[in-house]
Amino acid sequence: MRPIQMVDTKTQYHKIKAEVDKAVLDVLESTAFINGKPVHEFASALSAYLGIKHTIPCANGTDALQIALMAIGCEPGDEVITPSFTYIATTEVIALLRLKPVFVEVDPQTFCMDPVSLEKAITPKTKAIVPVHLYGQSAPMEAIMAIANNHNIYVIEDNAQAIGSEYTFSNGTVQKTGTIGHIGATSFYPSKNLGAFGDGGAIFTNDDDLAARMKMIANHGQSRQYYHDVVGCNSRLDTVQAAILNIKLKHLDEYAAARRAAADYYDKAFAGEQKITTPFRASYSKHVFHQYTILLEGVDREGLKKSLAEQGIPAMIYYPVPGHRQKMFSHTGEAFPDMPVTDWLTERVISLPVHTELDEEQLAFITGKIKAFIHS
């Protein structure tokens, strides 16, 4: 049996090695390392895949969120609503821009933003809502957009974990996640479903004015060379990464199907296990399983994680400390509301290996060891 990885980027690379190597060598031969032709080709191809008008590549997913918030004209003190149960980057950029993060609860089944909690959190200072499509499943965007439109608030989708996922509206129409709000943002970190061989990110929008502003912000605020209309930053997707992503984008749906197949195996293996709750699949969301995250009840989570590690099985806890309990906010004196659902989840979640290269032998080994620990 091959060694089990949390994400097996090496085996994935070897399957497309000839294409990737040629694309990288072509960039080296061209010497167009910044803003080369593959960057524009990738932006165009990703726009076509997502069904969105504008794709602005940038340096990483964190920059994508920051640029989006800068583009909508946030001022210090404005409030931005986001879930506490997510990776810190979502909240970090809010604080970096001297905005006020307003944390809301998530649904205990989907782990995504709870619309009821969202509605209660809106104030006259609310500038934006940042729902997170966590672990590869879409947030309830129809309800979120209805609330946002009713209050005239921007929605910026954090799509770093769910690129390729689809949302089905109540009228039957389907849209890719990241294209439903005013702006979508994603990451191409190597472990993502569409991962580069380094850092990378992108921003999406159908709004021409927002697109123009985000392009300027990502390029030192320039409308044309040496003419800086707004305060910006330096955030670029380099040509080598764009060339690699161009190839991997063609395989994205195939990668998602492989992840779903692994998730299906886990679901069947854990069916009937009273102490394990497998990932909920919302009827409106086409889950792409960036993570396969189970809930444990009455199980020593740390003991399980240690036992699995000893047997060569990696497992991760995403996320043990939610945003509203992070030390980075302790100096502000901010009194965040109680979040019993979020706290409950942080004590019970554990993510198992799920990626494009898992085979049945590995899956059988993983599930067998988990069940043996639970029943010991």
C-alpha cells in the first residue's frame, strides 16, 4: 500500500507531469515571468469555467479577500459579518483594514453561515457579508443574498475551499460558488482542489466597475503605468503558477469526482456508527469535499488522532480555535457573543484524508482503523 497522505500532490503531479513540465519550461524559455501570456489565458479559462465576466488573478487567497474589501470602499469601523468557524484569513483581512469583524454562527449540519444568525447581526454599520463555503460545500446563498439585497449590503464569497462547487436555487437555476455574490475570492494554495505549485489566488465579479477597481488595487492602484488613482497593493499570480493552473483547471471536475468517490466510500463505511456523523450534503449544494470532516460523539478525539498517526494515517482538526476566541483579538477588549454551535463543533470535528489519489486499499485501511479504535 502506498503511504497515506492528507493531500497527495506528488502522485497527482506525476499523472500530468509531461504537460506541466512542458508548460513550465515554455515559461522559462519565454522569460515572461510576470504577467506573461499564461496568466491572461488562465484568467479567461477560469472565467469561462465559472460562467463569470471577470477573473482577476492575484498572489494568494488572503490578498483576494483583502482586495475585495478594499474595492467596495470599506472605511475603518465598518462592520463585516463572517462566520467564526473558518480559517483565520477570512477574519484577518477584516482586522488588517481596521474594520470590525462581526462573528455569526454556522449551521450545525453544513458548518456554513446560518442565515438566522446573520439577520440578527446586521446593523447600520454593516458594510459586507463574507460567507465561507466551508470544506467544499456551499453556504445557503439564496437566503444570504435575499438578506443582503434587502439591506443593500455587499456579499463577498470566500470560495477558497469550494471552487467547482455548484449552488442550485429554488427555481432550479444553477451557479458556481464564487459567482453568486457581488465578488468571489479563492486560493490556489497547493492543497486546494485547484492547487498551484506555490501561492496564488483570484477574485471574480460580474460588475465592470468593481472589476476595474480590483485590477487597479492589485497593481499598486494604477489605472495606467505610473498613474496611481487609488491606494493599492502588489498582488500578482506569477506566470509559472498560471501555466500550471491552466493545465490543472482542465482536470478540476475530474478531481472533484474523485473526491466525491472517496467521500462515498467513507459514508458507506461509517453508516450505522453511532459515534460518527458523516458530512451532511445539502440538497442545494454540489459538495466538492475539500475536506471530509466527521463529527465525533463520545470519542477521545486526540486519542484517535494519535492512534491514526502511529499507523501512518494523517488526520487534522480544522479548526480547534474559532475566530471569536483567537488571541489576536484579545487586546481589542471586544466582547464577542456566545457561539455554542461553533464551540460545539470545534470540540468534535476531525478531518480525514480526502484527495484525488486515494485508492480503495487506503480507504479500507483508514476506515478499519477508525472503527477499531472506536470499538476498542
